[in-house]
Amino acid sequence: MKKQVPLLITFLVGSFMVVEYFITAPGIGALREGLYNSAVAIMALTMFLGTLNLVEINIPIIVRRRADWPYKIVLLGSLFATIGAGAWGAIAAHTTGGNVIASEDTGPLKYSYDYFYLPLAGTMFALLAFYIASAAFRAFRARSTEAALLLIAGTLVMLGRVPIGAQISEKLPLVSDWVMQVPNLAGKRAVLIGAALGAISTGLRVILGLERSYLGGD
Amino acid sequence: MSTAEIVGTWLAAFFTLAILSFLYKDNPLYKFAEHVFVGVSAGYQLVRQTFDVAWPNLLQPLWGGLHRDVDTLKAHPQWAFYSIPLAFGLLMFARLWKPIAHLSRWPMSYIVGAFAGTSIIGAASADLVIQVQSSMVNLRGTGPWTLIDNPFSLALSTFGLVCALIYFFFSKEHKGALGVVARIGVYFMMVSFGGSFGFTVMGRLSLAVGRAQSLLVRTPLNPHAPWPALVGVVVVTALIVIWERKISPPSAGEG
């Protein structure tokens, strides 16, 4: 029963989602939308579980004074401060009869987004540029035909998208576009078609209960 | 500009430089900023998911229905049905208590089933059919010939697609003519990966340029630029030097 009921739920919900596409009877579309929105809402609720997990992992580290414990206080502090900012805006909007959802775009949460989340996320991803460049230096050694093609295509695209590329040759941006629109598109399309076929077969395996890894052990 | 905004601008500059200090080496300032980032991201996502997804799709109809809100009753006459997904959502928390932990598989299987079914239709209609349709091009081109829209480029693109698809055909060993075609397919995919790589690098670099501009260029959002950045550089450097001296004090012969 521990596995049969979940497998049955997956089969019923999954097969309905597929079959619904081919049925035009009234009400079916609304039912599908309801089921899908419910799945999305349940997923949103799992964020609470994730947050609880974050707290559950970090509290013992702080209590037992394990390595880097002061940073865990910073982590939990910023977590609760951000949740507090969101809750504060929502409660303020609710008590004044305002729009609770819109309050998140203007209230304290917006402040936390603008001055904390945005600069931190932007810099974190910008930092990757340096590591990608260093990885490229190692990966782009033209030791084989494949690596040489990777090197040439990467270099052309990068040069074509910066002003110095146009300074070297005004044709370079055009060549960069050609690489992106012709050979890149051919390879990308093949990967997309392969991935689509893979997604379909994996989806079918999940619905039919052949793929059960999401149920975990036991 | 309010005091909170001014403080926010200075803090944003400090955090930006604290993250960039990782380019020197892993240090407490980076770790501090990293943990703030994790906490703020998790909190922000929780709040957004709650108010953008869970509230309108689940909690608001139930709340409004229970309080006999006229608008809610009109929009969601069957509001009571929302208690089913709510119960499923709450079952997720069953995994926190071992005797009933297996019940958390029910909502998980619901989500997996819903997304597996949706992905089959989505992948078939949006990816597979659209991509195949888009590949069926008029090899003579659609207008005046350009570098991209000309018979050679269009034929090359189609040829590359067929070769790359043949590479993914594993039912027959890649030997002889099939092997040659599959090899050409690999070459096309390598060019594709190289192009995507270059594109990603440039995207990340433009983010870096954006951060630098936000620190150094005076805008209504950062009217004191470049002072927050300059002070930030001094503070971050000083703190890293102090930390370095603390973990490895200079030997007696030095200085």
C-alpha cells in the first residue's frame, strides 16, 4: 500500500493530463486547469518544507558550535528577515484593505529584493564569468577536431558580440550571427528533438509506474 | 532619496565587493555575503511562491469561501474542493514524522503525475512538432539572399540537423557510412556547444559589466556613485588584510 497508492495517483493524474489534450468535452479543460493549478500550489507549499529543512539543518550546527556556525546565524537571520519583510508588507496591505499580492512589489520585500537579492544574485552569476573563462582556457585546447570546432565557434561568437570584434573586422558580428543561426541551430535543434523524445518516454515511464525513483526507498 | 534607500545603496555596493573578493580567495567576507544570499534567496522565494502561487490558487479561495466573501464565492463556487489540494500539501509535512512519512509520497506522486502528463504533451507539441516544422525550410530562401537566408546556409543547417539526429540513433552501430554521418553530426553539435558557450560567457560578462556600472555610474538609484564602491573597496580590502594577518601573523623577520 505504501507504494501502490502513490503509483495509482501518478497514473490517474498523469494519464488524465495526457488524455485531456485529445478530448474537447465541456468542463474537461477546466478540470485539467484545476488539477494543474493544484499541483503548482502544492509545489508552492513545499517551499515551507524546504525552509523548515534549512532551519532543521542549520540550528544543530549553531547549537553545537560546528564549523562556520556564525555564518549559519547570518543565513537564518537573513532568511527570517526576508520572510518578515514579506509578511510585514502583506499584513500592512491586508489591514489597510490593499492588495496583498501587489504589496510584495512595493513594500519591504521590494527593498530586500532591490538592495540585497538583486546585487547578490547579479554578482554571484557575474563571478561565474571569470570561472567560465578559466574553464574555457583549459577546455579549449585544440587537441582534437571536436575541441578545435568548439574553440573556433566559441571564439567567433564571443568576439562577434563585443565592440573589439567589429574593430578587428566588421564582418565578425555577421559571422558570429551566422554561427548562431546556422550550425548552432542545427545542433541545438537535434538536441531539442532528442530531449523532447526523451521527455515523452520518461513521462510515459513515470505514468506507467516503470520509473519509481521519485518514491524513494522502502 | 530616503535614508533607507541610501543605506541600501551602500549595502548593495558592499555585498557586491564582498562577493567579488572571492576572486582573490575564499574569505570570511565572501562567506558572510554568500550566507546572506542563501538566506535572502530562500526567504524571497518562499514569500513569492506563497503570495503569487499558493495564495491565489489555493489559500485565497478557501479563505474567501470560509468567510463568505461575495467575490470569492462568485469566482470559485466550488471553493470547498480546494481543501483537497491543501490536505495534499499538508501531507508533504508527514515526512517530518517517521511513522507516517510514507504519506508524503501521495502529494509527491500527484505533482510528478501532473507534470509528467503535462510534459508529454508539452514536449510533443511545443518541442518536437514545432522543431520538426521549423526544420522544413524552403531551401531557396524566403526573400533576398542574406548570409543566413541563402540556399547554402539553409541546406547546411538541414544537413547538420539530419547528421546530428543520426548520431542519436543508437539502434545500429556507428560504422561505415552511418559512422561518417554520425561523426559529422558530432562536429555540428561541437560548433553548437561552442556557440552556446560563447553566448553564455558573454551573458555572464554583461552581468559583470552591469554590476560595475551600477557601482560606478551615477544614477537616480545610486546618486553617490562611485563613493559607495570606493569606500567598499577600502573596507573590504582592509578587512581581508586584517583577516589574513590573523590567520597567518607575519614572522619576526618580516617588516
